[in-house]
Amino acid sequence: MASASSGASAFEPSPAASTALTSRSESSVPPAAATEKSPDDTSKLRMFLGILRKFIGVSDIASVRFSLPSQLLEPTPNLEYWNYLDQPNTFIAIGDADDSFDRMLEVLRFWFTKDLKYCNWEVEDDAPPITASQMLPKSSASSIKSLKSSQTPSLTTISKVEVAPSNQSQKSGKKVRVSYLTEQTSHHPPVSAFFVDCPEKGLTARGFDQLSAKFTGTSIRVTPGEHNLGIFITLAKRDDEQYQLTHPAAHLGGLLRGSLSVTVGDQCYITCAKTKMKTILHYVEEGWIGKTQNRVEGVIFRYDPGNDNKTRIRDVPEKDILARVFGNWKEKLYFSLGAKSETQHPLIDLAPLSVAPKILPPTEAQLPNESLRFWSSVTEAIAARQFSRATTLKQELEERQRDKVKERQEEGVEWQPRFFTGAVTPLGKPDLTDDGREVLRGLQEDRWEMEESKILGA
């Protein structure tokens, strides 16, 4: 899948595209920096807690300008870290089914595979077809049919994935290309926009990424920011059906015990107004004692888009329930048909899956402001355990970004993203500029070259 993305250090995203490292940053630190001993987990935790204590009572840590030491960073720029396409074969399978209920299950299958890790890809379109609608009771099946008839760029990276497409009976083995473009569109608050494109399957996905984080004293609660309304998937070949997938809140706990763990305890929703179907997923909150269960349960049901007032599973009348979803969101997921059926049908087994590789442009074809190239010196220093050098390089890049922001403010120049029409607009669903459309077109045609940005963030 092809991807142009921008990235920055944790909690300190840069506002605009930036140039490659200049002699200033390279000359201020000796190139042959000594390898340092990596801090152990206990030392990292102490360092982390020391930083967090400063933010007790702060409503949103993610909006505060501070810089983490390189010892606490992964050697991966932010915009390279997330793309929601860890298994792009499940993404390109969305829309294969002729039945709208089956298509909702296809979206659910994608949902549970999107974050196996944490962008042009070439992948096999080998996700098995879903034909669960054929097993529904006649009353449910007929009701579904009636519903259908009534219905700041800081850095940039390009990559791609190719997936083999499918039909309902068998997989052809042909490769399908999925392209991904992302750009940091706002510095304060830190927001990035993304767009996923698969013309051959008539599939697109888009949204804004923004996190809000609050330290409670014992854990960190991470929620979607105000501009993050989820992932919006559009099926052009299914009369432009659009699915909105919202994100649940997560918790980073175990700070006091010295054993960090991430849990999800919240509700999220998948809705499609055209088919009048909705899914509520409830990620069950973990107890203080005992093994982590990672349980999720949910319902797929008929709803009225004009009166969307069902937010909890228990609010949904049994007569409207088409299926229940349940399982371990890190292992195996199942569904059962109707409100009371005890027969389990497998949705997906995550255990054997791994993150699909993406195809990146050659280094010489990357622009100076593409995240992999822009942060390359910092990444290399972290990987070489030259943490002092990494911190110095990182601080210099961040300072140059701040200088550029100050220059624009003094000149009265408002920052405009290059690939998206607005920093945080349209609401929840970013639109591409002509440059953005051209980049995605080029990725589909194996053209990596782009003109350098006329305005740079550093």
C-alpha cells in the first residue's frame, strides 16, 4: 500500500514539512558518538514517572509542548507507527459480499486486525468470503433485504501494499494495490490526516488522528482527541456505503507496580446509515486482580439513522439484534446469529497473524521532509544506542520547527497542509488537495517522485 506520511517525536509533533538535516545539526555532535548502555526497564519507568508527575491535573498531556528523552522513544517516527493496515487483505475484502449484513462482518473483521502492530502494500487477497447472511433465520434475512431496498505536514513518507483480490467463490491470487497518504496537518493541537485508497476495489478510508491523554496519578487514560471522529470507509461499488468506526479509550496501567500494561475498557461503534445497521462493541474493563482477559462483546443490529439513541448493548431490543460478537480481541473472535443463538461462528483468529510488510520508496526518491528521511539521524542514533547524540539531534530538529512557526507568526502567514485541504476540516473527514490526489495516483502507477514542498516546517 502506498503511503506518504509525516512524523515527529512523542508529544512534540512538528507543524510543517521539514528539510533534511543541515550541517548545523551534523556538525554540533561528533559523528563517532560513543555507544551507551541502554537503561533497563526499571530505570526507564523511574524516568517516565518523573516526567509524568509534572502533569498530574493537566487535562491533556498530548497538547502540552515537551520533549521526551531519546531513551524513552522507539526508533520509529509517529506517522510511520500507525496506519490501520497491519492486515490490508482484510481491508480490501470489505465490500466483496453482496449482502449488507455480511459486509458489516467484513468491516468488523478489518477492525480487529487493523492494529496488530503498532504505505503501499502488496498482499494476497486471501481473506475468506463471509456469507453469514445465508444462515440467518428467514425473518432476519428478509428484514435485511428490506433495509437494503429502503436505504501540519512535518514529514512525509511513501509506501505501498499490493493485495490479491477475491470474489465470493475463490481467490484469484492477483495483486491489488492499496495506497496510504498521511500528513501532520496541525502542530497545536497535534493532528494528522490520513487517506487510504484502493481504486481497483473501489475502497477508500480517511480520518484525522489525534490523541488526548490524562495522567490520573496511577494510570494514563488515552482517548480520541476532539478532531478524531474515527475511520470513515467508503465503498464506491456499493452505492457509496459509508461506515464510521469510532475508537475506544485505552489505559496504560501498572505504573505503581512497575509492570506496564495496556488495557481497553470502553465502548465504540460502527455505523452505516445507508444499510441502517450498527454495531456496538464493549471492551470489558479489566479487574485489579487476576489475569488480563482482553474480552470484547458486541451486537450488530438494525437502527434508525434519524434517531440513533442506542449506545449500550443492553439498550438494544432483542427483536433488532442480527448477531452477537464476542471473544478475545488479541486472539480469537466469534459471532452468533440472532439474539439468543448459542452456535459460535469464527470471525477471525488473530494469533497466527503478523504485520504485513509495506513497500517504501527508495531512499534517494524520498523528499527531505519525509518522516523516514527527516528523522533518520535520530533513528540511527537510537538504534546505535547513542542516546546523547539522539537527544541532541532531536532537540535541534524540534528547535528549527519552533523557529519556523515563530517566523510564520511574525509574518502573519497561516500554515496550510500540502496534501489535505484543512488542518482539522472538514469535520472528521479530511479532503485531498490536488497534490494529495496526484501523489496517490502516482503511487498506483509506481511513480514515487514528488516535487519538493515550497514551504517547509524546518
